[in-house]
Amino acid sequence: MKIEELFVGWYDYDVDEYSSIINNSKISLDTNVLLNIYRYSKETSDKTLYLLNKIKDRLIFSYYVAFEFTKNRKKVESASIEEYKKYQSKIESKYEEIINELKNISNNKLAKKDKLIESIIKNKEKVLQNFDISIDKKMEVFKSGLEEEICQLFEGKIIDKYSDIEFESIKAEGIRRQKNQIPPGYKDEEKGENGDYYIFKQLIDYSKNNDIDIIFVTDDVKEDMFQTIRGIKSPRPELLNEFNKETNHKLIIMTVQEFLNNKIIFDENISEKVLDEIKIISNENRYISIKMQMRIRKFLYRAFKYETEDEIEENSNDISKALRTIIRITEGSNDEQSFNDYENLYLLISENNYSQFINDSVKYRNKIMNIKSKEKEIINNYNKIININSSKEEFINYIDVLINYINIFMDVNYKDDLLKLRDLKRSICNDFISNERVIKEFDNIYLKLEGDEVMC
């Protein structure tokens, strides 16, 4: 056997293999690809649906993608309207702030002040009117049958769900992978289940049963789906290898931009304007997803870091606040069991039932402490390998790891350190600082963490 056959995924497919997959495979879309259509402008959503309908005969959908789409579509639709309104409100507030500042300036210091204020008010009204028009257009998109068009893509294309017995086994395997950081889905460990693995497993079984290659299209480019080498993202080779070993077929994982811009699949050009919007929406979603994940972890740690009844009683107000925040930001999430558990734990704290709180929260305490331990290990590894010859990308990645760790697991005593790290990142990006100085700053931060005994 050739080495590239033994380690499929670590070697590029040859031209004939790639051509065969692109032309003959089934194509499966991730939930985020479909939900993003609600977030696009009418032009981009129309173009996306037009392209998807061109290849409708090749589409297949995991049952779990169909389920997640059904469950989340109304929330995304509502959120896309609220996003417009939020920016409209922010802009209106900025205008009012400027107008009020101008009103407080004496006429002696600012000639023709009234005319300037009048001009700004007219400009404000014009800008806000444009927002109203945009909101109306977005509403028209939803009313014009967008949901019906998306749902038609699913017809006769949904892979059958697993039986309850099969699913329990698959669920356990997904959680095992999360604990051992085996892709896919381990970056979503706090969700309590591994939805990415459910989809991956269904695609493996479909490929085996139908003797066919698969293209999987996703907007999720976290490290449990894609790797980054010298700034270039590519699918995790472990996933491609596992798929091949299980099915004797090939898998291609593409981002939405790569997929829609593939001229072999669609045999036509897509405008730069549409591609730019897709890229912007994808980047916004990733940023929001990462921020939300960090926020959940932060409050999980605040709620479950204490182990004894005395500690919990002493910090019960902080725990209660953290749980209220977790309940608010996870309401309507996919993991209903965890949400119900958080509500019950909040009641236990409110009733001063600290002993029962310890017993019922052990699963979540272990989970967040396991995440903390893994993050510590990453920092320790970086500290061992980072040196004056490291690349700019390695420096920046280490800074991001430190910032995330401090944000989630450390207290206000590290506020100045966060500012230093952000300044350091800017200096590295702009080549304003020597590598020697960077290493010195890293050492200072690491020694402080080590001194607080959090790196043990």
C-alpha cells in the first residue's frame, strides 16, 4: 500500500480523485450554511438558493441538520431583524450625543451652531430612514417564501435518524471524543453533547450504504474541523482519514465561500459582492460564536469552581448571579437537559441547600475544571516551545490563548495584564517590538500565573 493511501487526509487527493469527488459525490450542507441564508441580503440569499437548486439532485441532509435547522430557524430570522434595529438604535444614540454636545457649546465659540445642528438632525433622519427601508426589505424577504424555498431543498433528501439504542451509543462516543479532544466537535464540550459527531457519523454510514464520496459544506472553521498551518486553513486530516478507513471513499470538507465559488460544481461565476457578503456574515458568526463560548465558560467557572459547603455559602451571591447569567444566555439552546439542570441548581442556591448543590453540580464542575486543565496544558506547551525564533503567527496564537484563559479563569487582578497582552498583540502585528522583548513579556505573564499556582 502506498503511503498516501495509508494516510489519506495528510496527502492531497490527486487530480483524478479530486475531479471525481467534485463531479460525482453527494453534497451535504451543515446547519449553519442554511441558517446563514436568513442573514444574507435578498440578492445574496436569492443567488445562494439559485445555486443550491442547480445541484438539488446531489444534496443530502443529516437528520440532525434538519432538526437543528427546524429548531433554530425562527430565532435566526428574528435575530437578523433585531441586529438591524440594534445598530439603528446605536447610531441614533451617537447622533443624539453629538447634538447634545453641540447644544452645550456657546454661540461665541461655534459660529452658526444652530445651522450645524439642523444639518446633523437632517442627516440623522436620512440615515435612520435608510435603516427603516433595510428592515422593511428584510421583512419582505421573509414574507416572500424564503423559508419555503429552503425547506424544499430537504424534500426526499434527509437521512433517516438513528434508533434510540443506536443514538445512545453514538452520543456516548461523541462525548468520549470531546473529553479526549478527538475531532469533530470537541470545541463544543460545554454543550453537553457532540452534534458535529452525529452529522459526521451519519455521513460515514450514508457513504458506506450508498457506495459514494461526500462533500461536506460548513461555516464552522473551529480547530476541531479545520487546521491552520502558516495562516492557511484546511480540513482536519484525521477526519478525512477516518472517513476513508470506515467507508473506502473520500470526503472533501469545504467552507461556504469555497463551495459557492467552485466553478466546476456550478459552472458559473458568482459576483465579488455576493462572495464578500458571505465572507462578512461568516466572520461575524464566528466572532459571535467564539465570544458566546468564552462567556458561557466564564460563568460556568464562576458558578462551579467552589468545592466545599463553606466556600459555596460564602460565595452564594456570586454563584447565584453566575447561574442567572448562564440560564439567560443558554435559554433556547440545543442542550435542554443542561438548561433544566442550571435552573434546578439556581433553586438549590436560593434555598441555601448547599449540600445538594454540590452533589447535583459535580458533572458541571468536573467539565469546567477539565476544560481549565486542558487550557493550562496548552499554555504550558506554548511556554516550552515559544522562543525568539518563533513566527509572528505563533506569538499571536499564544497571546490569544493567554487572553482567553485569563478572561475565563482569572480575577480582576489580571486586568492590567489583559491590557498589556492586547497592546503586545498590536505591537507584534505592526512590527513595533523585538522578539526578545516579546519573550520577556511572555515570561512575566507566565511567572505571575505560576506564582498564583494556577499553572500547577
